[in-house]
Amino acid sequence: MRSRENRPPTRWDRRGAAYGIRYLRVVATVDVLGAVWVSLGDDIRRHSTEELFTPYLVTPGFASGAFAFFLAVTLRRRKRAAWILNLVLSGALTAVFAGALALVPECRGHAQNWISLALTALFAGALLHGRREFYAKGDRSNPRRALLTAAGGLLVTSLLAALLVQAADEGPGSSTFAERWSYGLMRAVSMEPARGEFPAISAPAWADALINMASAALFAAVLWAAFRSVRATDPITADDEERLRALLAAHGETDSLGYFALRRDKSVVFSPTGKAAVTYRVVGGVSLASADPLGDPEAWPGAIERWLAEAREHSWTPGVMGASELGGTVYARHGLDALELGDEAVVEIADFSLEGRAMRGVRQAYHRVRRAGYTVRMRRHADIGAEEMARLVRLADDWRDGDTERGFSMALGRLGDPADGDCLMLECMDAEGRLRALLSFVPWGEKGLSLDLMRRDRESDNGLIEFMVLDLIRRADEARITRLSLNFAMFRSVFERGARLGAGPVLRAWRSLLAFFSRWWQIESLYRANAKYRPAWEPRYMLFEKSTDVLRIGLAAARAEGFLTAPGLPKWMNRGRLQRGLDR
């Protein structure tokens, strides 16, 4: 027989949790209104002094409103630590209110006190009843990190406050450093220390405001340290990679992006049968899966369910980038919604031809580069010596546009790794034999290739990339391929339909906006660079649970792909954690 504690949450459990979240949202609104509506704020403050008191967390001010809103958000994300904190605080406050009403006769004569007790007790009871809804685990290091942040931050803040008071003190100047430090510490803790305790100090209002701002920032940092989610799980191990390669060998033709699941900055969950897997990376609290699951499509649901369960356990927002139509359909059956991101350019070798007026420009560019003396060498990575591969890697790094190696769902991120011997390298040399461009492709099943890396010497002639792609298509029998996956064109349909006669004003405006951002992110140029091969366009999707998660997932994807860089610890401080997955 299933125990009461182990039974699944009921409708009333969910309602209890929902009431607690709504209560905190209302409190946050009241606190902010009390900060901007003077009379309301004065009434609330009057009710919290002498023989009157207010419900849990009802204190006018932007800081208290932000705190209540933060707790509402953490409860909404089902964080167990937030549930414990709210239950302890509201339970203690309920006991204090009940004791005041029982022991102080003056308190019993005010209806506001009974209302405050009822609301606070109802909040605590709702949290207790809905306890099964708050299951998300935090990082085990959070308590220690929060204590260190509080202790170190308070010490630094109080010392800086003492120096600020020393520089800005308008008093007679007879205060000691210990007094100034005590003043800064008291203001950092209480926001408003008693002036009578420090008669020798007369700090200006702007100095007190700066100390208060630093104190609020410290409080926010302590909250972040206490409630942050687990940032990541273990990266792919050597055994995991071996199992993933076995899945690729059996079902690698299903998805052109399947090989990129072998990136070692990802984690993996396997289906119960081991016949399918979802690879993902945690970025900013988002569990970001890439492309379709690997393995047998019939086993995909088992892997997806485990991935979603892990995301719920750690309060991660689940998101998928670059899923195909088949993969998106399976993800949608598990409660995710889809948004089309763009299209992948796939060239079917048997259907490709340079003949015809539409291919005239491509044909002329190919012959022009060929007449200039450029040639292409094609080799598998396993056939390239270690020293020569190291030289190619150095050139690829030198030709990279920017310092960041971009890619996550459609890039491998490790050129020349011995484990990737089946990858195909194309090298373009000029008439004098100097290397001018590189293309690297990863396997797509037994008869396909997917573009991984594309680099060109900026001082070389234009058209080298097109020349190399066309040469590969021409030598497809030698490479033993029948299809080729090229770049991904984000929002391709917008550029294509927005340029047609009769396109509506909304579509034209959307196309103009994307063209504007293309100045930095090459959105339109990637579409046009792929369109010249007249490929088959395969749609790719982003999957999400709630529409409110779209922006968060988009930002996480931009960080994962290398388009945005979030501030954080220096790389050398994370080296030990990453070394397990990289040095194998």
C-alpha cells in the first residue's frame, strides 16, 4: 500500500501551492503600492507598530516588494529551499501573532490583528498542505555559499561604508574608525541605525543612500546564492560517448545534427532501455537539449520523459533548439510547444545540377575560381597526421571571426580530435600551394555529411567556400555520400516571403527588422549563401513548455551558441570541473 507521503500530488495539493504563490504576488504588489502611495504606506506602517500588526511580509517598500516577488518566483519554480524558508518564517510569525493575541488584551480588540493572524496562518497551512508540489532541489553547496557570501559581503560592505563615512562625514571629525565601522555595519544590517548611538558622526543623506544600495545588493547576492539551481550535471563520460556512438552507428541517418550530440560540454540521459538518449546543457537555469534525441525513434519518449523529470527535479526550464519536424512532434506529445526557427539547407546530390539560368551565377563563380588555379584536397581526419592537423587547427583559429568559438546544436567545437577520424576535411589551396580555406564535415549516417566548420583566409579571393562545396558535390562518389547538410538559415521563410510581390506590411516590417540585425549576426547573408545551391529546406524548431519561457530559452541558446557572453568566474577557476569531460 502506498504511504501518504509517497502518493502523487492531488488537486488540493496543487491548490495549496497555488495559493501560497498568489499570496506572495499580492503581497509584493501591496508593498510596491505602499512605497508609491504615501497614505497607504503610512497606514500599513501604523498597523505594524504598537498593538497592531500586518500579515506575513506586508511591509511597504520596493525592497520588501522585490523580496516577496523573489520568493513568489522561487516557489513558482517549485524550489524546496524557498518552501522551507517561507514555512519557517510564516510559521514563526503565526506563533508570535497567536501569542500576542493570547497574552496581550489590547491586541484582541483590533480586527486587523485577527485578519493578520488568519492570513498568515492560512499561508503557512497552504504551504504545508501543498508540500509535495515543492520538489526542486538546489545545489548542495548553496547553504555554505550563502553563508560565505553573507559573511564576506557584510565585512567588505561595512569596511567600504566606514571609508565612505570618513570621506563624507560632516561632523566635527572626532569619531574613531571603530565608530565609523560600527555605523556602516548597523546601517548595512538595519538600513536605519539610531542617530543617537553615533553622536560624533554626521553622514550626508547621499552617503547613507549608497550604503543602503550596497546592502540591498548584498542581500540580493545572498538570496541568489541560497536559492540557485544546480548549474549542471556531470558532462559526457567516455562510457557515455561510447554508448552514443553506438546509437549513431545504428540510427545516425535519422537526424543530420545527430553527431553534434557528442560535444563534451553536454550531459546525457538515456531511455530506460538504453536505445535512445537526450543530450543537453544547462545554461542560466535552462536545460537546453539540442536537435532530436539519438537512437531508435520508438525509444525517444523514454529518454524525453527522463530528461523532463530531471529538469523538474532541479527546477530547470526545459527547452529544445534545432529539433526536426519528427523530433518536434515527439517532444510536443510530452507537453512542449513548438516555434519554427528557420530551415536547414540539405542538398540531395542526385537532384543537384549546375545547369540552367538559375544556377548561372554559381556556375560562373565556380569556373572563375577554378581558372585562378585553386584546388581542393579532400581527406578523412584519420588520414591527416598529428603535426599537420595541429597546423590546420592553428590556421582555423587564426581565421576565426572573433575570440569565441561559436556553436552548440550545429557545431562540434573540437577540430582535430582523434575520436573524430570519420569527419571529412576539405582544404583549398591557391595556385602557389598555400592553404586558403578549410571546411570540415561530420558524418550523417553512412551516406551523408553535415557542415561543422567553415573558415577562410580573409585575404583570399571571394567564392572559395562555394567552390569547395561544389567540388565536394562533384566528387560525391569519391566521398561516398548522397546528401549534404549545409548551414542553418534562421527565419528563412520571412526573407523569402517578405521579398515577394504582395507581401503584407507586417511581413515586410519583420523582414526589415531581421535585415537590420543581419549587420551583426549575418541572418540574411546565411540564408542567401545557402539559397544559391537551391537546396531542400528542412524546418527546425524550438520547443518550450510555456510561452513565458521563450525569451529565457532564447537567451540561454544565444549564450550556448556563443552569441552572448554572461559574466562569471574566470575560465581557470572552472578548469577542474571541465577537465573531466575534455581531457580524454
